[in-house]
Amino acid sequence: MDQMMTESDPHADLREEVAKLCARFPGEYWRKLDEVRGYPTEFVQALTEAGYLGALIPEEYGGAGLGLSAAAAILEEVQRQGCNGAACHAQMYIMGTILRHGSAAQKQEYLPKIASGELRLQAFGVTEPTSGTDTTALRTFARREGDKYIVNGQKIWTSRAEHSDLMLLLARTTPRDQVAKKTEGLSTFIVDMRKVLGKGLTIRPIRTMMNHNSCEVFFDNMEVPAENLVGEEGKGFRYILDGMNAERLLIASECIGDAKWFIEKAVNYAKERVLFGRPIGQNQGVQFPIARAYAQMRAAEAIVQKGLEKFERGERPGEEANMGKMLAAEASWAAGEACVQTHGGFGFAEEYDVERKFRETRLYQVAPISTNLILSYLGEHVLGMPRSY
Ligand SMILES: Cc1cc2nc3c(=O)[nH]c(=O)nc-3n(C[C@H](O)[C@H](O)[C@H](O)COP(=O)(O)OP(=O)(O)OC[C@H]3O[C@@H](n4cnc5c(N)ncnc54)[C@H](O)[C@@H]3O)c2cc1C
């Protein structure tokens, strides 16, 4: 589908290499994992060895030192080839908090090992069962005791916790009623889960609609060395927010990759499947939903592209990152819906991979941020209407 290549794409070679790697992990590989809710260890290893997961880590720390648009191209291509970057995408961007706010010693200690794959930083512990989207209401508390913090509380939807060595944790260090603003008094920690698993840390997988390796995580007097605090105590929420634009642009790129996969699959099937003496794709009722999804995808892609350009110029692409993430998630869903419908009954058969991708791409209208919260951002910060929550 050459028309789905962005004109004069500076990352064309990179995409080609990623596509070659992905070809080693066909639908059958993902289907088998899906059955047992397994983790794609070999795939993640291959991406790590190729240097893709360290794409955003500067060269001085052993990474590839690429820009956000290159990382976006990698993740888009992974999804476009039918693979699932959700198994490891967080490794690309969580480390940004350490890079931007960590001490020189933390950067030296962790970044080269994350880049080489010796350490996995795939787990991001923010969401809690009682606070959900209302992040500053989170209850996990880290109490300072001498040279360590004692952490108590619970997280939910901590994806990949069982397959990660490190977790970036957001916890309260000053009670909410003792800070001037609710966004203050939250701190960010690097938790070495290998050292505390079974000693204050319990991880329980949650079975979900798709294979996502997400977990509940419990902290019971879990000890974290004080040196693992990132930046200043009480400023953690700001550090996490700093990484949101990059995260949204990367997730949006994954959705665009999904949309391209669905569209290509639907177009091919519509051309091949012959009924009533002609290909089903000759019927406008079959063509139009696919064409509409294509238009939606291209529109989302243009916004995401704009966001990536702004980001790489050092500007704050809050508007584009939010709009791009929402539009791309909606485009991938529309493309998935058209793809299932085009395939008729076969859209439901596992061997076509359509139903698997359909389940996988639905997540991005809810996580890492739900559509309503994006609309609230646009309403308040872009359009200047009153804050709704
Ligand atoms: C598979 C999966 C993986 C995830 N991985 C991670 C992870 O690795 N780390 C992590 O920290 N979190 C993770 N999450 C959590 C994810 O970020 C949250 O599910 C998401 O932010 C929504 O929060 P919630 O589920 O608590 O829903 P709630 O906050 O309870 O919201 C429920 C619904 O109400 C709407 N809503 C809430 N408040 C408002 C409002 N003020 N105005 C309008 N609508 C509102 C929301 O949009 C949503 O549709 C994951 C979630 C899933 C399902």
C-alpha cells in the first residue's frame, strides 16, 4: 500500500528494517501467546538487540540517540506489521523521567543497562483502583525513614510488572491535606523489583480481553533506598506530566500502525473475495467504511506528524499530542471495525488475526488516557473553557 507511506519519509529505511525484524514474528507467534496470555520474550529481545527500545536514550548512555519521530516510526511499523508493541513500548519512554530529572549517578547506573537490555524498565506504577484518572488522589504512600522510604499501598494495571526489573513508581510523600496544591507532595521512585519481590512487593496478573500482561501490584512496607528518589521529593507529578506528550505521540503512532494494518488487510480481502460474480470490494457498502477509516487515519497521521515536529523543535505539542492520540485511537478503531465487517464471519476466526488486533487496539481509547480526559484538556487548555473536574 504505497499510498500509505508518508511522502518523502525520512525514516523509510528504519521502517524497512523494523518490518524485516517483524517478519520473524508472524501472526501464528502472536496467536499462540494470546492463547496462553504469554509474554513475547523473543520479540522483545529482538527489538532490544536491534537497539530499537533504546532509540531515545542518548548515545553517551549507550542508546541510539534518535529523535521522537524515529521512535514513533519504529512503533508504528511494529503495529503495521501485525505485531504488538504494547509488550515493551513503555521501555522507550518511561526512561525519559530518569533522563530529564534523574541524578547523574542514576543516569549512569540505569540508562546504559536499559539501552543494552541488561535491565528492563517496562513498568509504570501510576494508576490505583480507587483514584483511577484522578491521579493526585492516589493513596500509595512512601514514608521517609533514615536512608530509605517505606512504601505502602496498591497499584492496578501496572502492565508488564512481571517482565520488568524496574518500576517507575508515583507515590505520595506528603498527605494531600498538607500541601497547598494537590499536585504537590507526590514523588517518583525507581523501584528495583528484583530486590523486593516477595519482600513487601506482590504482583498479581489480571486476565484481560487481550494479551497485555497487566497486573495488580501490592506494597506492604516495601523498602526503597532514598537514593532511588528521582529528582526532588514532592515534585514527582510534574516529572510524570513532562513525559506525557511523548507518550501520547508514541501511542498515537501505534494506533496509526494498527489502522494501516486493518486497512491493508480489509482492502486485500475486499479485492479477493468474490460473491455474486464480483469482488465484494466493488460494492460501495464494503468500500466506503474502509475509505472513511483511511481518511480518518491520514488526518490523525497529519496531526501526529505536526506534534512530532513541534516536539523535536523543543516546543510543547500538548494540543497535537492530545488530539493526535484521540484521533489515531478512533481511526484505528474505525479501521478495525471496517476490517471485521469486510471479512464477514472470517473476521471472527482467530487465524485471520483480525479479531486479535481488534481486541488489542480498543485499549487506546481508554489507556494511557481516556478520550474524555483528552477532550477535557482541549476544552480547558486549548479552548479556554472552565475546568470541568
Ligand atoms: C490494559 C491496561 C493497561 C494499562 N497499563 C497501565 C500502566 O502500565 N500503568 C498505569 O499506571 N496505568 C495503566 N493503565 C491504566 C489506565 O491508564 C487507566 O485505565 C485509564 O487512565 C483510566 O482510568 P480508570 O481505569 O481508573 O478509569 P476511571 O478513572 O474510573 O474512569 C472511568 C471512565 O470515566 C471517565 N471519566 C473519569 N473522570 C471523568 C471526568 N472528570 N470527565 C469525564 N469523564 C471522566 C473516563 O474517561 C473513563 O471512561 C492500564 C489500563 C489498562 C486497561
